[in-house]
Amino acid sequence: MPERKTVDAFTAQVLRGDHVGAIGDWYHEDASMQENQGEPRVGRDLLMDGEARTLARFARVETELLAPPLIDGDTVAIRWRFTFVPHEGPPKSMEEVAWQTWRGDKIARETFFYDPRQMA
């Protein structure tokens, strides 16, 4: 079960824009991520590579924490807003809830819930 200070340290790193580093620091080696009802991606290295490729498509990504994370045992829910600023064209924002299962002080599983039409 993660302590509040651990979850706060994780969210602070993401808010600083260190998305890839946060995966490296806060996810188990065998962690998985899943988009809505999609197939999970498994393995920290794969997750870091996918995050880096996503970020490289944009000039920058602005991250906001929309509410304090909810912690209940090993389950953490975080409400985020990400604004993707492309190299050309207008920015697009999306809100999501990250539903995480922690094993000790690291994330073991994460599922993102969002409306994909936000990025259309």
C-alpha cells in the first residue's frame, strides 16, 4: 500500500513533465498499462519507450492534476488533464482517470479511462 507522500512524489514528477522518468522510477519492471478497454502493454522498458514516442510527436505536453489522488489500500485513482501542444496547429486537451494498482511503493497495473473523442 503506497503512502500519501509516495503518491505525491509520483504525481509531482509527472507534473514536472518527467513522464518517462516517472515510469522508470515508480513502475515495477513487469508493470502494465492499458488504454480504456485495449490490450495491456507489459514491461517497464516497453512502457517508457511508448511514452517517449508519444511525447516526441508534440512540441510539449502540459500536465495538470485536477483533484487530489484517491488512495484506498493498493488502489490509487488520479484525475489528470493533459494538453498536447503540436509542432503545428492548435493544442488539444484531454482529461483522464488513471486507475492504478500499487505493489508496495511502485505501480504494478494502470488503466486509463478517457473519451478518445477528446483528441479528434
